[in-house]
Amino acid sequence: MTRRILAVAFVALVVLAGCQSPGATGGNDPVEGPAAGEFDYADPAGDALGWEGGYWHNESIPVTVEDGLNESERRMVVDRSMARVEHLRGIEFDERVPVDVISRTTYREEYTGGGNASDAMATFDNVKFEALFLVGERNDSLAVQDDNRGSNVLGFYSPREDRIVVISESETPTIDENTLGHELMHALQFRNFEANFSSPTRDKANAHNGLIEGEASFLDGRYGEHCGDEWECATPEAAGGGDGGGGSIHLASTC
């Protein structure tokens, strides 16, 4: 647990610093879904809140988690997860969010690496994190960040590309629904709230990012509470009942 907390604190300070964050409200008025206890799971007349891609938020889907998820199964999981985030947050997805599932090895090869930093940037970064007692004076802070990201990140949302990348730990692709729900919340934030401003200081950037991460973390906590209880979830450890993978590390959107 301590390792996870330190990893989140350490990586978030760097990966999130300077990112843009949502400000004003937005979004369309959704079509109301059926009331509790009245579900017949028929497709709604319009795009109802809590329904996406043909699936209601509390609907069972025909997927086999144990042998991994093929392309059609992954699509069903994403559609239903979007419906679940809509249901929990009360904001409609107007368009589908692209979701890619990659291996841990692929993530390390394609998304980590601080070798392009200038000498001035490397010095600044080393001093900053040494002052925070997060690295020793003989450590390369950029290398430590790469190692943390390569080992701990479970998924991220890219505002620039408007897509989600989920990292699968198994050879056959799987999806942690808590991770997916967390990143889908980021997609809603950047799609529905004003995100076109930058922060003049690091402290203000961290405050903005704290709001973004706080909301997404709160939502994925609620998501996990439903898994294995009210909802069937496709997360491997939640198949057949479980906690839905709560407590996993879900790092914020990249800039």
C-alpha cells in the first residue's frame, strides 16, 4: 500500500504538472432512463442516460473473462462501462470514446522515456524531487519516473487524441473496469467542461489536477462498490463476484 501511495504521489506530481483542467459546466440534457425496478432492457427511443451501444448500465453481457476479451467482447465492455459512468455521473456521452488495450511491454516501449530532456530540465527535476525527499541526491529523477510509470500505470486518457489506453497484465487482453471507469470520467471532464486554459504556476496546475483526479477517483470508487454486488463486472478478479479491483493505481490523463 505504501509503495502504491508513493507511486501515485510521485508520478502525479510530474505527469500531471502543467496539464489543462476543466472549469465551466457543459453537456446536453439526456433522455431519462427507466426507473429502478422497471427494467425490461429494451433499447430506448433515444440516447438514454445509462445506456450506450445497446447496453444498459446494469445489463449482463455475453463475455468470457477467463480467456481474455476478444475485439467484440472488449467493445461490449467499453459500451457498458460508458453507460455505467453516465449513470453514476449524470452526464451523457455524445460520442463513443476510443479505447486501446496494450501490453505492459508495449506501454514501456512506446510511452516511457525521458531521454529528450535538456540538461537544464534534468537538473531542475533532480533538485525539485530531491527537495521533496522523493529521490536521493545520486538518483536520476527522470529515470525513476520512467520506472514508476512503466511498472504502475494501468491506463490513461489523452485529451489531445481523445482516446483511452488500458494496459493489460495478461497475454490475452483484459480490462480492469475500475481503470476504464476512471479514464472514462476523464473523457467526460474534457469533453463537457472548459479545458482550454493553462496554469501560470506549478501550484495552480497541481490544484487543477487535484480537482480532475479527485472527481475521477471518487467515481471509480463508487464504480468498484457496485462490482460483484449490483453489477456483473468484466474485471478478471471480479468475475463471479468480487470487489471489482478497487485500490488499483489509476493515473491521470496525459497532456
